[in-house]
Amino acid sequence: MTTPTVPVASHGSTDPLRRLTDEGVAIWLDDMSRSRLATQNLADLVRDKHVVGVTTNPTIFQKAISDSELYDRQVHDLAVRGVDVEEALRMITTYDVRWACDVLRPVYDASDGVDGRVSIEVDPRLAQETDRTVAEARQLWWLVERPNLFVKIPATRAGLPAIAQCLAEGISVNVTLIFSLERYAAVMDAFLDGMERARAAGHDLSRLASVASFFVSRVDTEVDARLDKLGSPEAKALRGKAAIANARLAFQKFEEVFGSSRWQALAAAGGKPQRPLWASTGVKDPSYDDTQYVVELVTRGVVNTMPEPTLEAVADHGVIRGDTIRGAYLDAQQAMADLAAAGVDVDDVVQVLEDEGVEKFETSWSDLLESTRKELTRLAADDPA
């Protein structure tokens, strides 16, 4: 399960991002815009900051489209053609994602298809509808038409069979919004099911890939709020421990599943493991080390997708201490036991986070549609030079 690394210029041991890469962590950027592409900023980050992948979401696109005139010509043309807002949005976002896929194609080729990936999300309003999620994933795969695309599908109960079906059809998937260990186990089972069906259908497993996006900082935000309400010294001492412990235990489950005979049969057919991806790694509590969700989750064969401020913080003062996951399982189990003993219902925490996550993504999507609608109206009569 060794992750191929992309050859990059060495900056010596004083470069924390280089050290992170050397430890087997794939550095992805949790942000994208047409401005990054047009100015070659993304290409610069690949060259200088060891970035080997990109993730997007509705909030990222909403900000990009609202803040840049680079979309005006395309939006004007879509408005003149009378394209409805949802179709216009798909044309705009898939254009950017296709461009980003082309920028990252050399990384994809150099890593034998492991990295160099760009993610685009299905409409989050479909999170509870399996068939419609699959249909949209097919459309996005067809529209972008790049082998290094990931289609993001949420790890809801309805999302699980959609994940398996998309993989069975040869569509690479980024599974998003994972919070609980139980749901993560179901995600890995859906991955194995999809890969087995893909093998039976004759797909080349070596070209099919997936990551499982395990959300980190949001767990601490919710747990810390509950600990603060409890107010005891024991509860306060547990602040900031839940998210990292939860992620470490997720990786323990990853090792169990991808050490199984079921996986070995797929690996023998050319399959690559579904890598854990640490998402939501920007620190929400300013009292915490702004690199903690990176430096405390280092091990070979994982992805960490970072917003640019976190990427820059790690580059500036991140302390990479080697593997901080393997060997920490007992401490992680103890932290979760201590939280339960203090009165924190972790099962309720992760369910609340999943429900809120879907709701927030739906709200962001609605905001994105509204921004696009306003731009279509504004530019309908104007012809950008």
C-alpha cells in the first residue's frame, strides 16, 4: 500500500511540506478558482509547495464566481443562449475542473494515477437520493472527461449504494462528509463492493481510484462545545482531543480492511486502496496550533487537503515528527473512552455533524445558484470586452 510520490525538487530538511511528502502524506489544496488557473498559481503550488491534488465545494465556487471577472465572458454567453441557472453552473464549474485536471495531469501520470486528482461535487440536495446521485455523477464524469477526476459523493446512507454503483461503472469517487467510525466502515465496504463489480465488468482497476474524506476539525468544534457546557476540570482537559483521536482510529480501521484477503484479491487485479483523506483541517479554535490537524495525522498512504492558510502555516512553522498515527491507537481509544465517561455522546456528535454537513452543503449550493443567477442577469445585456 505504498503511495507513489511525484519527483519534486528537494528543498532540504527545512521544508516542512517536503518532509510531509517524504513521510507519505499527499498534500492537496482545498481551494480552486479560475484566477488560480489563469495566473498559474495552481501550477506554482504544485512546483513550490508539493501540492498534488485539489478539492472543491460549493462555497469555494461561490466565492470564486462572485469575486472574479474571469467568468464574465462565459456567463454572458450562457445568458445570451438562455441556459438555465443549474445548467449554467455545471458548465462554469466543469470548465474550471477540467482545466485544473489538465494542470495536474503530469502529477497524475508521474504517480501512476494515485495523485493529480481534482474533485467536483454532486448537487448536495441529492444526498438522500441514490439514483439521482448516480445519474449526476455520470453526467459530471462525462462532462469533465478527464481520467484524473474525482466525483464527490456524500457518505450518507443513500450515498453508500451510489458510491458502489459509480465505482462499478468505472467512475472514480471522493467520498465526502465522513465523521463516524461506523459510517467509515460502511464506506470501505461500499468501495470494495464497487471495485469487485468493476472487476467483474472488465474495468481496469489500476485506473480506478477513490479517497474517503474523513472530516477532522468539525469534530472538535462540536465536542468542545459540549465539554464547555459540562464545565468540569476533567471535561476542559479533554478539549481538542476528539478529532485527532477519531481520525487515528479511522486509520486503524483502514489498516484492518486493507490488510484483508478480500482486498488482497482486488490488489492482485491491479486495484489501489481507497486512501483516507483528512478534510476540514483548518483550525477553528484560535487557541489551537494552526498546524495540528496536519502534523498530528501523519502516516504513509493518506491525503491531507488543506485550505491555503493551513498550507502556508505548515510551510512556515509546521513540525513534522514522522508517523504520528501508527503507535497512537491506544491513546486514541483512551481519549474516546474519557470523552464517553465525561458525558459526551460521540454517536450523537457524529450524527449531528453529518446532518449539519448535508444542510450546510445544501445552503452553500443554494447560495452558489443565487450568485450564478445574479451574474446571468447582470451580464445578459452586457458584452464583456
